[in-house]
Amino acid sequence: MISKRILTRTRFSFAEWVKVGVNIRAKLEKEALY
């Protein structure tokens, strides 16, 4: 997965990860409610 490659980049800010995580979680929740 791309995530693993991105994780190796320590410059990737935590704030960006939170944003990505929230977006993915919201998407998964929408699909689960389908």
C-alpha cells in the first residue's frame, strides 16, 4: 500500500495524517451505512 511508503517520510506532518485519517474514516462509515 502507498500508506507504508508515506509512513517512511518523517516530514509528513501529523496534522496531514489526521486530515487523511478523518477523510478515510468518514468514507468507510458512509460505505458501512450503505
